[in-house]
Amino acid sequence: MARIVRLRTRGLLMITTAIGAVGLTVGPAQAQALAEPQDAPSAAEGASDQDIVVTASRTAQNGLQAPTPTQVIGADVIAKQAVTTVMEVLNQNPAFKATRSPGANATNTSSPAQATADLRALGGQRTLVLVNGSRVVPFAPASNLGVPTTTDLNLFPTLMIERVDVVTGGASALYGSDAVSGVVNLLMRKQYDGIQVTAQAGISSRGDYRTLRGGFIGGHDFDDDRGHIVLSADYSDNNGVGDIYRRGWGRDEWMIVSNGQRTTPNTPGFGQPAFILAKNVHNSLGAGGVITSVIPGLTNMTFNNNGTLRPFQKGSIFGGSTMIGGEGRSIITDTALVPDVTRFTAYGSLHYELSDAVTAYVEGGYSWSEGFLDGVAIRLTSQAIRRDNAFLPPAVLALLPATTQSFNISKIAHDVGINHYDVTNKTPHGVVGFEAALGGAWKLDAHLSYGENHYASRTSENPVTAKLAFAIDAVKDANGNIVCRGVRDGVAAAAGCQPLNLFGEGNTSAAARAYIWGNGLSEVKYTQVSAAANIVGQPFSTWAGPVAVAFGGEYRRETEALTADAVGAANGFLTAGNAVPYSGAFDVKEGYAEVTVPLAADTPGLETLDVNGAFRYADYSTAGGQTAWKLGAVWEPIKGLNFRVARSRDIRAPAINELYSPGSNVTNNVTLVVDGVTKNASIPQNTSLGNPNVGPEFADTWTAGFAYTGSGALRGVGLSVDYYNIKIKDAITNLSTTNIAALCGAGETQFCNYFTYGPDTSTPNPNDRIHTGLVAGALNVGAFTQEGIDMTLSYRTTAPFLGEDGRFTTTASGTYVLHALVDSGTGAAPIDRVGENGWANLGAIPHFRSTMTNTFGAKQWELSLQTIFISGGVQDVTYNTSPTTTINDNKVPRVVYFNLTGKLMVGDARKFELFWAVNNVLDKDPPPTPYIILNGPVNGQYYDKVGRNFMVGARVKF
């Protein structure tokens, strides 16, 4: 079967190549229209010169004049792929990583429906998302652990999007904070005449991943075309995918196991690598409970459903909570591969020409999304059981030494049930503004925007830590009834407690389960108000043409307030669902200027030569005064060939949670060198809180490349190649307790100061000290450097043999990453994460990703084949670099996916359209890429977990 799949893959690769070859041999001379390069359109379709929007520059007259590379995704691409959100299209672009997407959100309990843009895999908080060049209120979850505060792409109906500009370089000088990796600018339709209704449905070949979608866009021109109104709404519902056992590759139960036996002679793991990538990996906690204490006759015994004992079938190699083989199931049994996601979004705009020179407008929308995620069962790794526990089987008591008052068991409590997370996100947002022609080449635009994000996370059947402890501690009262010890002893906090029987599977009572479960609710209200004005004009000309300038200012204020239920606010839930209330705010006043100066034009070897510069000053109420700048140049030696270079300094100011979050406390043992002596103490620690003194991040970016638009025999060809180098310093990071203790021990006094100290009463010297606590907020200690090459290719030509309006197009884009250095701020040397296809580490990214789409079409039909390639790599680049990081198999194979899309148009007016899509045509299984911490078997940020799935729909225009 594997050989058949390989042959099919090779065959489709040959077909893809052949399609491209056939299209290229149709004859460039037959091309009827010059194809713009995918990365640099001169204008949106149908736009006048005055309406051109170039995201990479406010002063450029077309995309080829901008020194910073820009890739463009048109509405036709979004429609062709039959996607429900623009995120799905962006994540196929090799420059993006699907960090927050349905496929990646299976373990994202705080925001399972979130969809963000993450350029360069540097985090969504470093990619700025705009709508028509303006900011939109961000998504702010209650738990920011690994979840950025950034715009949710669920906000926008895809039918309303005219095109998407992706600036693949720093743009803080033009747009301000967060534009470190780049900018995604969603350009919405401002004019539409008629109504289009879209309906579609989809399902996977396994009968899940059911998708229903309906939407419309309608518009009307009125008052002699002075007014234009456009409205759009979109609804979609996807029921996700169940746990790993719903897929054949999931039933293989791949996982990486920590080999706890590698130094123990006469064991299967002795002499084996420190980590083992293997099939048939099960949890080692035991569904019936396993005695872990070293007690003769009891160690490694498990409980049958009737309470009797038997040896636990331990796997051959084990470590932590997992083992290879043995009894039981995967540790993530019942946890969904893809969460359920439902969304509704509406958007509208009204533009009206008040005069020949002034146009006023109102735009805005409302979105609602809901993500539902099944969580995990209770995992007890070392639960203390007292000798007098009322549920303790007699066989245990018979073997328990008289001096032993308690012992420990482990258990994965599937019989108690799993917790559930229902997360909703509501976002009303709007903008009012005007555009004015000031005379000559001068123009003014100004706007005022406001938005709110309402986040709510509801958890159910979520174990409460304190209640679980009371319920497990079961005893008999004076009448011989089994009760909770706390109830018997009159402990007020234990009121209502119902005893819980952990011995054996299925012995818990409904009353006990109901008692230990809690329902949590945490809510966040985030607001953003912004006012901005921009002026663009041409004050004078040089010998080579007019000098273009742009300048403007912006004021922005953002607030965040988090509330939570009493249990969650006290970090009382056993797993996720905790959120400590806080509030915060900041405001910023900004001013910028940009200029483009032509130095040569219409000269042999110097068709054009422009230099460009921009500067922005921002005064933050939190981070103080900050500057960003950009310098660039564009040289066109011959018509159609442009060379470009840009250098920028970009910033990201700290988010509200990074400033004001109170974090949460845990108590664990910490080993620390105090006054030259190594000491160990169990202390309270909070390393997840914000820091009001944390500063901004800074990035230095270089880009250099060329763009070519073919003519003559090469008419219809577009090509671009760009080198980029991004260096981020002072990255905002929360270090772990272990990191801080190690840095303190290395002599870094700053990190020693995060600990509190008191008298060490274990020594006779009253001057001896010991650490008593740790409080360390967000710090500017991280750094990233990424270097690579972006490539795009496009070709369009006529193909008369296909029928009336016959055509062939091919578009391709790829990103080859040379280096992806990550400095986590721990004092260790930076790690180059390029070629790391696993999902455990920030900054991990494959060496090469590409996508190519070949399309044949005519007046009444269209057929496209998309090929997505992901290079092979390793699970983790740090594996096999030391004796303690060895692994048996660190390779991840390359993967190729094929997607087919097509449509049929009915009638000469083509007002009815039937479209369809088959994604993952060959039903390619994802390669095993487990994450040892979250226990997920596949990296859903890059690899498809659904398998072959189908979509069919219809569009009707009125």
C-alpha cells in the first residue's frame, strides 16, 4: 500500500510539472494581458490611479515602486479555495506559520477558535493586521500563556475582502508597533453592485469535519453614483475531529517517551537513547490506579474494577507518564484532534461623495465565534492515600506495613470524565472618516475608530483541586458510613463533600463526580479607540520627477479588564481554566513622515531610481518615547526589472498583559546557590506575571531582491526573489524558575534579586540565609534572528484550445529559511531552530515550504491543482547534541499535499456558479511529530490532521 501511495504521489508530481510545462508551451505570444507579479500589483482591479493602495509605502504610486516586498492575495484566490476564513489562505503562504488555527488548537484551551497571522513563525504578536490600513481591536484571552494578544482573523467575512496585501518586512515606521515581522492589510470592498449568495457544505472521507457555510454580499450605488453601500455576512460551522483513534495514523499511538531506564542495567531501556520515538505509547498512570510507593508485594500493583489487585502491565520502556506498550490507552484519549468552531461575522461600508473633493465613509462590523474543546482526564502522578481510607481494599491493608501511614498511587481517571472548554469571542468594531482632495497631487484622509473584544471562557466538569483532595480522603464515621474526612471533622471548606473511590475503574459515584467538578467563567473586555490623519502630496519635482511625501499622526488608547469566578481567580482548578483578575491600559501619541525622491528616470540603465525613507516617533504612556525608521531604494535598469533594498528599525511595545498580568503562584522545590552555598527549599513562585517596567522589543531588518514583469516573448511572466534578515532583540520573555536560579548561580546578580531571602533556621549561624520566594515578571532578555529567501513566480497566458476565453495560469511561492536563531534569555548559546519541524519550541521552522497552483479555465469552467511542499527536517535540533538528549529517530520526512478545486459557470452572464474542492487528494497521513509535554502526536501547525475532505457549494448573483 505504501508503494502505491508513493507511486500516486510521484504521478501527481509529474502531472503538476506537466501541467506547468503545457501552459508554458502554449505560447507567451498568445498572452492577452500582462500578468502582474504576485508580489507587487500596480493597482487593485478596476481602481483608478487616485485609488491605488500600496501597503508597503504611502508615497509609492504602484507596488513596484515600494522598496519593501509585498505579496498579494486576490479575492479570486480566496473564492477558488472555498475557504471559510482568510486565515486558511494565508497559512498556505510559505511565509506564514499556522500557530493559531483549528489544526493547531487541539491543546489550546484558552482560545480553540482563534485564527491569527504569524509571519516568519516569530509569534502572532509580531505581525500587525490592518483593515484598509487601519488597526482593529485585538483578541485578548484570559490566559495569555503562549497565546498572543493580536487580531483574530475570524472577524472578517471573506466575501467582503477585495484583496490581502502581505508586507514581508518591517513596517513600524509606517504603521507603528507590532509590524516587526510584517503587515497583513485586508482591503475590503468599497463598491459592489448587486447581490451574491454563497452556500457550501463539506465533510471528510471519515464522516467528520463536517462544514456548513452560508454567506452573502450585497451592494448598491445611489444618488448618481455618489453613494456606495456594501454589506456582507458569513456564517460557518465545523464540528471538528474526535480524538486520535478516529484516524488510522492516530491508532498507531505515536509519541516520544522519556527513557527513565537508560542507566538501569538489566532493563529494556538500558543503553538506549534518552528519548524514544515509538508507536503504541500508552499512559503509565493506570486507569484503575497503580501503587507507585516502594512496598513489598504492592509496588506496581493495580486495582481491578472489583477492588482486587493484579500486577500492572508496564510497558517495555517508560518515563514520566508514558510507556511503550503495556496496558491502557494513549494519554490524550478523548482529546479532540480538531476543535469544533462556529463563527458569524458581518461587515458593511457606506461611502458618499459630499463634493467632488470630499468623500465621507462609515465602515464596521460585528463578529462572533465559538470554539469547543474536549480537554483531558484527571492525571494523578503521585496521589497520597492514607492508611485509613475507607475504600482501600483489604488486600492492600494486609500487605501494608503497620508503620506505613500512607502510600502513593498514580491514576488517569477516565471514569471521572474529561473537562470541557467553551470559548466565545464577540467583537463589534467601527470606523468613521473622510478622504479629501486638497488640490494638485495633495490628498488628506482621517478616521476615528472604536472596537471592543468580549472574550468569555466557560469550563465545565473541571476538577477543583481542593474539592478533589477532600473527596479522595475518605473515611468511616462513627456509624460506619463512608464520608469525607473533612466532613467528619467539621472542616467548613469540606461542606457538601462526597467521597471518591479511585480504586479500580468505574467505581466513582455520580454524587462524588458532581462534587469535585466545577464550572468556571473568565471574561475579558478589551477596548481600542484610535484617531488618525494622513496627508500625501508632491511638494516639488527633481530632474527625475515629482518628490512624494506623506506625513500624519495617530492617537490610540487600549484598555483591558479581566474578571473570573472565585475558583479560577484563586487558581483553584486542577488543570486549565484559572485566570487571576486584573486590569490595565495604555495610550500612545504618534507622528510619522515618509518621502520618496526620484533620482533618475527614462535614462538607459536608469529607467527609474528612487530612494525612500520614513521615520516615526511614538510616545507611549508605558514605554516612553520610541522611534522607528526605514530607508530603501528601487532601481529599474530596464523596463519591467526592479531591484529593491530596504533597511528598517522596528518596534513592538509591550502588551497590557505583559505589563500588568498578576500571573499565578505555584509552590515547588527550588535549588539555589545562596551566599556561595547550594540550598534547597520549597517556596512559592510566580514567574508568569507582567512587569510594568518591561520595555519594547526592537528589530533590525534588511531586505534586498528583485521583481521582474515580462514583456515581449516573456509577456505574462512575473518573478520575484527577496532576501530577508530580521534581528529582534530585547524580546519580551517570562523565564522559568530553573532558568532564573541557574542565571543567579552563574553570578548574574539581577536574577538573584528576584528571590526573597530569610534566616536559614536549619543551621546554627543566625546570619545564614535561604531563599523564601520568587517573583519575576516579563523581562527583555530574549532575541531572535531569522534569515531566508522568499520567491514568487506567476505566469498567465491564453489557451484557445480550451474553448472560449481559454486561459492557463500558474502561481508559485516559496520560502527557504537559512537560519532561525532563538536566544531564550537563559544565558545559554542561541539555538538555530531552522529545519525543526516539531512544535515544541518557539521559532521552529522548516527549511523550505512552497505552494504552486496551476489553473486551466475557459468561459464556463475552471480547474486548479495546488501542490503544497514541506521539506523534511528533525523533531528537535537539540536532540543528539549531548548524552542526555539522544533520540532513536530524529528525522521528519518531507511531505507533499495536493488539493483540487474547480467551478462551473452557468449561462452567458455566469450568474450561477457551482464550485467544489478536494483537499489532501491522496489522503496523506501526517508524519509523527509528537510534543512530549502536551502529548500531541502531530504538529498541526504544518501538517493536515483531517485527511481527504470534500467541499461543494454554489454562488448565485442577482
